[in-house]
Amino acid sequence: MTRSLLRRAWLPALGIAAFAMGAAGKASAEGLSDLPENLQSLYTDSIPVGPSAYDDFQMPAKPWKWCHSESYMGNPWRVNAANELKRLVGNAQEQGLVESFEMSDSNGDVTQQIAQIRAFIDKDCSVITMIAGSSTALNDVIKAAYDAGIPVVTTASAVTSPYALNIQHNHNVWGYNMGKGVAAYLDGGGNVLEVEGIPGSPIVAQENAGGERAFAEHPDINVLGRVSGNWTANVTKSVVLQFLATSPQPIDAVWTTGSETRVIAEAFEEAGRPVPLITGSMSGDALGYWKEHPDTFKFYGGAILPTVASHNTYRAAVRLLEGQQPIVNTIIVPVPEIKQEDLDKWAAPCMTVESGSIFPVPPADPISEEMMDGYFKNGAGTPGYDFATTPDPCG
């Protein structure tokens, strides 16, 4: 079979079944053997994991004062995540579970985020949820919150502190599988451009390491370079255009893990270059672009979505506050599968190329309440929560 035929056959066939692979080797750590087998399979040696620090932790009484620490609100994904968490906590306020909600944003300044978290501690918050700006720099302030009787839950950016409960995807495997998807599409050889998110972010480091490992397994794949798009559309488009202007070599695929696939495709169009395979996380504008370019937009990836991240953060935090005890300090959430032929199931009527702030909602909850129960010694569901009430993205 020629490479061109391989490419046409590959797109509908490969899908994301590969996301279940133990790319970095099966993990073994204290507590993992106590998880159900279907949850154990989500871990690899790339995920630091240990026992939870919240056994017999004295949780604050209801109603709770909910505090959320953001490290960067400069892109639509983060804005959507914050808004959805606020909506969920607002529902809990109506149910009498929560007294108030307060959010801070450090805009990429880790020192500022530490100061803002210390202010939350001084305000006697009942729980602090956060997207951490560093995997290590916040450890001391997280310990201070723990010592003050305040549980800490991170999402979308894990920390190494044993005193936090991390909710995350296996980003190392996510990056690895994006690389393996590229390799399968290219039949093992070709030129690749890498587009990373925010340099220095914990999950970017994991994703990059996974991609590098995948490409190391295919010596005929030539990584031409890496640019940083900050997970922001205009930045991503600018750096890709700059790279194309100085790199005349053919580019067969773009490895990225972010939601900026549409602007990457547009950059190639504007540069007069063929649009290559683009990996990444699906978004509303990318689905709109696909509807306009069904024969040229080639996608491989999944959906790391702000709505899902907020739901998982909310559920884990409420369960903690209710006294449900996590078995391990890192909860892994599977990445929803998206195949090329399934794009129409994710696309909504409102999704166009201008829908940069609209993200799809998965057809089904990526981690059911029953599955979430398996992460807790006394898992008993999330009070008042129902994934089916997730707002329509076109609403």
C-alpha cells in the first residue's frame, strides 16, 4: 500500500483506542493496587502517585466557603473552565451546600499565585481548588493550607505535593499517543512541527516528554522544530506562520495537544502550504472548520475539555468535603475518544470557524459517578450532581 493510500485508510480506522496503552510502563505505587482494575490501567510510571493525605482529615462544616485559584485566564479554555466551575458551585449554593465562591487569577505569575492562596488561607476558605502555575513552587503553600484544615484540589496541572488531590489526564500518555498517531499516519517517516502550550507548565512538560518518546521510536520522523503557542489562538497562529516563513521544507504533520487546531490549519492555508495532519484536542471552531473543509481537515486526537475539567474538580472537591476518602493522591480521568468519522457527533449547529470560545460537550460523561466512586474508600456519589444537566454549548 502506498503512503497516500495508507493516509486515506488510516484516518477513520486508527481512532483513539491507543489512548489505553501503557506508553511509559505500568505504574506501581502505594494505593494503586486498591483501585479497581479499570482505574489502575489509566496509570503509568510517568504519573507520580502516592497515598492520599486525606484519611480521617477533619473537613470543614457546611455551608462551605469555596475558593478557586487560577494561574492564567488568557485563553478561552481557562475562561470556560472557570465559568463552568462557578456555575456548578452556584448550584451547590442553591442547595445550601456552599456559602460563597471567590476566585483569584495570577496571570502567569507563580509568586502572585502563592500570595493569593495565602490570602485564601487567611480568609479561612473551606476548600481551595486550583489550576497550578507550577508543579513544585506551590508545595509549601499547599502544605500551609493543609495544616490550616483546608483541602486542596488541583485540576489540569498536577503538583508534586502529597497534600493535594490532583485530578488530571495522563498527559504524558496523551502526548505519546499524539506522537504515535502521527507516526501511524506518516507510515513511520516524515517532517513534523511541534506546537506546545505554555512553556514551563507542568502538563506541557509531561506532554512534550510523551511526544519525544514516541518520535524517538521512529527515527525516520524528523521534528523540524517546536514553537510555543501558549494555548492561545492568536499566539499559536503567529508562531506557526513565522515558522513556515523560514522553513521551506514540506511539513507532513503538526503535533500539538492544545485546542488551536483550526488556527494551525488556517496558518498553513495563508502560507500557501498544504494543510497537514494536525493532532490535538477538539474545539468548537475546529469542528466549524471541519464542516467547511471536510476533505482537507485531517484530525487525530481527543477532547481535553474545560467543562469536563471543571466537573471533575467540582465532584472531587465535594466528595472530599463530604468525608469521602481518596485512595490515592492523583485521580486519572480518561480522555474521550474522537475518531475522524465521528466528528459530526461532536459538532453542534452553532460551531463555526468563529467559535473559538465554544467547546463541545462529550456525548457521555468521560468518567461516570460509579467510576469516580472507585477512587474513594467510601465512594457514595456526588450530592446533587448530574452530568446530563451540563449546558448545551449552543445555549
